[in-house]
Amino acid sequence: MNQTMKMTFLKQMKSRRGANTLILFRNGDNFEAYHNDAKVIAETLTLNTFIEEGLETVRFPASDIEVYSNRLLDAGLSICISEMRDVSGDYKPNISLEDE
């Protein structure tokens, strides 16, 4: 998924969930957040961000989602976890408004 697609998905998810909601996307065995969400999550969880395809990103193992999501919630942050997969089990962002 390239930078343009990531930003499109991020903007659409934020329009659905609220501008202040942090969006975590499942990507394989990891969760990722992008742009400003990456900065907030990295600061709260004491993780490092990095630039991937021109976009600030934070990534952590999916196995840590319960601990990390609880820490984000305990910090008073609102989160949305996107974990859609296709039939082969591959991560697939699904932001269709018809799904609601």
C-alpha cells in the first residue's frame, strides 16, 4: 500500500470515526499508524516512528495489541482498530461506508 492509499484510508476512517480518534491498521503480523496518529501513539507508548514511503509511521507486533490499546485508552485517547482480512488472510483495508 503506497503513501497516497494510506492517507486516503486514514482520512476516510477519521471522517467515519472522528478526527481525534487514532486509527490502527492491521498489516500482516503488525499494527501500524500513520501521520499525526503515528506521532501520538509513539509518544504515548514510547515507540519510535520512521518514514516509510514518505509517510511517518509507527509499527508494533499484533501480539501486543491488547496491552498497547489498553495503554492508549488509559491515556484518555480514542482508538479504532481496523483488522479486515480477505479470504486468503491478507490484510485488506475496508472502509466502505456501506459496511456500517
